Amino acid sequence: MNKTVNQKAWFFVIPVFVLVAFNAIIPLMTVVNYAFQETFGNNVFMWEGTRWFKQIMLSERFHASLGRQFLFTFIILFIQIPLGIAIALTMPKEGIGVPVCLVLMSMPLLIPWNVVGAMWNIFALPDIGFLGHSLNALGFDYNFTQQIGDAWFTTILMDVWHWTSLVVLLSYAGLRSIQPAYYQAAEIDGASRWAVFTKIELPKMKKVLTIAILLRFMDSFMIYTEPFVLTGGGPGNATAFLSIDLVKMALGQFDLGPAAAMSLIYFFIVLLVCWVFYTLMMRNEAKQ
Amino acid sequence: MAKVTLKGLSHSYLKTQSSDADWAIRGVDIDWNDGGAYALLGPSGCGKTTLLNIISGLITPTKGDILFDDKVISGLSPVERNIAQIFQFPVIYDTMTVYDNLAFPLRNRKIPEEEIKVKVHEIAEMLELSSTLNNRASGLTADGKQKISLGRGLVRSDVNAIMFDEPLTVIDPHLKWILRSKLKELHQKINRTMIYVTHDQTEALTFADQVVVMHEGQIVQTGTPVDLFEKPKHTFVGYFIGSPGMNVLPCQIKGNDVIVNGKKIETHQKIKKSNFIKTEVGVRPEFISFSNEGIPVKVLSVSNTGRHKIIDTESETGKIKIIAKSSEDIPSGTAFLKFKKEYTFTYGDSWIIE
């Protein structure tokens, strides 16, 4: 069958194109503009080529915040994914417990990010906060505003509290979709609980876990509001993750050129990691 | 390798039971001999899968006992009962190879690797899986996967019984034939008690030596395929088995006579007493012929299947189907029917009157 050629159809694409242009392409092009030029205001721009990119790539400060960012992301993935699966496994499969657990699990996900930051800030204050005060009363020398270790501990604890639920809900959905016959067959085959987990449950959860890891990677890699409200990136620069550092550079120091270059590098790192991860996970799928 | 006995078995999924309908299984008594091939036949929802899961130990029955070789095993787990079960949908372990899948039940029982190797190769040979042993199991087609499920059930040589829960549902029709004859062949080879659940009469009748027909949680008849066909003990067996099923017509019993549509007819049994609410006469379409006298009917339609003709007729109290030879001339308009006495039975409240 031959398709009719009708160029007028392009008119129908215009609304979408305009929308995407306004919410994505134009803002991104502004950033690209700043990344390659120098400006002193008054709409005067001077061409700088790749100077800002070189500067960022060689800057110790960028390396440090990138390192902190990767460390943070790996720690929270390492905690949240196993913990999420473990909680999902212990959740009830029927009865009144199911809705109760689901609602309880969703609660942290429904709280606005800056509220989470503020909550944990007050909760962890060493003198009046419940957590901070209790820890000190128990003999720990805890002060997240002064000590680097405590600041990291609090930030990670906050993120685990806020986001583990997402992994739990996804894993629970994956677990529930497994046919009862699999468990019955495993029982008859004499499989141990551990074998049921590794040979049936984990493989069947693979797809939802891929999504969970991707989402948690992207969100934690771009985290801003919660640590900003909790620690403000401190003490010193100890919890200044990439986005916090970026905002400091762009709005604090008004170094628009380097900040724009950093945004683009940041963006490409996220894209690259997601692409590599997704391709690796899906390559096995294609083989089968 | 065991005799399977069920004694007064009843099961309900509800906590309290008020009527018969609350029971998934009611008062089942069965004796299955060691090494036999049995089929549990019945429509969807008649309780056959429940019964199977009770035997394998996945469900604990509300009442009654299960015995293997005259030993009560009601409280034992599926592993302790040492049975194998194959499910409706193929269950395979996705991440393992075909070999590992077949070896899995043996490895869980800590059998030495060399022994496993021999056993797995033997089973793979039987099921024609040898060439795919090193492939990922998840890459196989539905029938390949179901063969793996079968293989995992057959690989253990010491199982007490092997149970099949409609294992050929997801298989293509032409492969069904192949797998079914394969099963029959396997049964002759390994000679273990096999229980096969199905709603497909052809499957049940070709696989089993003894067929158990279930209806609404009860066993209505146990017998060879020939018994079920020639002497159905319950009207349900009559129309569930056979194609088309048995004709069941309301009748009156007066003294020792059976009367259908005002005509006295001869049946297999001698009727002595009758205190039933509902009495019926059943006769298979194969055992009815046209005659000069008998039950008057109107011929409605004739369909020729090639091998034989199926004639739809209407009598005063209901439709009657007749199977006749392809070559036979069929009268049109009004005709008279004669029932073969030996294959005509009287039923009281759906059960055969003995």
C-alpha cells in the first residue's frame, strides 16, 4: 500500500513543537549560549569557545563535588534497594494489612521535599531535636551542623527515610505479579527459602528493580532541596553535592559561563550513566 | 510408588459451612493402586484442582485423611510426601539452563552430581530435550517449557506419585497429541502412579486406565473409559462424556414400568421401587434407531460429520439426538424411535437406579 504524501500534516505537529520548544529547547539553548560565551550584562556577549568546559573539567572543586555526589548516590542505592526488597518481602499478601502497609509506605513519598529537609533539620538539631538530643543523651557526640560524619549520616538517613518506600512499592508490585504455581512448584521441588528468593523472586522482579534503580539513581544524583534545607551543603563543603555546588556557582558567585558549562556536563553524566545502565540490563533480556 | 487412598475427604475454603455449595469437595473416597494411570475429569470449578492440591499437600483438607500405602500422611509437607506435580502453566526457573532446571529438584535433595548427570540425561533423552540442555530455559517455546516442567516431575525416581494439573492447556493442538502419547509411553516405561487432572474428555480417556468423574465437589463415577460410556452412573457423566452427550428425558415410573411420553419403554434395570422426586431415562445417541413404532418425534435437522450423521429430533418432553451411519436414510417429518434396551437406564434424582 502506498502512503499519500501530504506535507500539510506538518501543521498538526506545530503545537507540540512549540510546547517542547518553550519548556525544553529554548531554556536549554540559553544554557548552551552561556556555556560558550562571556557576558557582563547589557546583552553583550563575547565568544569563549570551550574555555569554561576546560576550566570545569580541570577544577578541583568540581572533582570534589562530583566525588561526593557519586559516593552519596552509591551509598543510598546500596541501602535502599536491599532494604526496599527486604521490606516488600515481609509485607502481608492479603487482608487488612495490605492497604494499611501501602498507605504507611506511601506517606514519606507524599511530603514535599523542602518540608522533609526542614523536618529532619529540626528533628536532628543537637540541642532541641528529638534525634539529636537523644543521641547526645545516649553519650554520642552528635552534631550534624559541625561534624562532617554526622552531616553525612543525617543526610543519608533522611534520604533512606524519604525514598525507600518507592523501592518497596515497586518490589511489592513485582512480587505480587508472580503466579502462585511458581511457589507451589518450588515447594514440591524442595527448594529452600533462599533458593525461592534467588531463583524465582529476584529474576521475576528484575524489570521493576531496573526501574527502581534507575529512578533512585536519577533522583539522588540530582538531589538538591533536602540537603540544601538540612545542611546547606555544610559543614564547609562537606555535603555540597553537584546541584548545590552548581547553584552556589551560578547564583552565589554569578559565574554564569562556568555554571552553564557545568550544567551541561552534569546533564551528560546523568544521561550517560542511565544509558549505560539500561543497555547493560536490557542486553541480557535480548539474548534470551 | 505408592497406593493413594483418600478417606472421607472434604474441603471448604470458607470458615463456616452452611450448605452443600460451601464445600469445594464433599465426602471423597478413593483407592488408587500403585502404578496406575488415573484421570480426574470434570468441568471447571468442580473441585478437581483442589483435590489434587490436597493430595500433594499444598492444601490441608477440612476433614478426612490421605493415605500413601495405608499410612496416614495428612499432616506432612509436599517435600515429605515426596510427590511430583506439574501445573497448568509451565513453571521454569528463568535464570537457569535447561540442565539446571531438570537438576534442581535433585540438587535440593543433596544427590551427588554424577548421579544427577545420569538422571538428567536420561529424562532429557525421553522428552527430546537433549539438544537444548545447555540453553537458557527462558528462551524456549511454551511446549518446550512445559516439557521442562514435566521433566522436573519425572527426574526423581523415588516419587510416590506424579500429578498433572491440566498440563497441556497452553500447548498447540498438534503438539498436544505428541506430548500426550509421550506421557502414556512414559507411564509404561517408569510405571509410577500418575494422576491426571483435566476437563477434556479425550485427554482423560486416552491417558487413563481409570477415570474419576467429578461434579460439584463429589465423585460421581469411577471406571474405565468403556464403563463411563456404556453405563453412566449419573446423568452428569452421561452428558459430560460423549459427543453429543447422553439424551436425558423425564419419565414416570408406574409399578415396574417406565413411561416416556406416554409410551412404556424397556430399560436395562428392573425397577422395584420408586420414591424419587425426579425420575429420568438416559440413552446415548449411539443407541437409538428409527423404527416403525416407539417414541414419536419430529425430525428437526440432520448434520453429516462425514463419519456419521447427527439427527436432532423433538419429542413431547424434550429434544433427542440420534447418531446414525452416514449411509442410513433418515425419515423426514414424524418418525418413531427405538431405544436399545441394554444401554437405556433409569435415573432417580440424577443417580442410576440399581
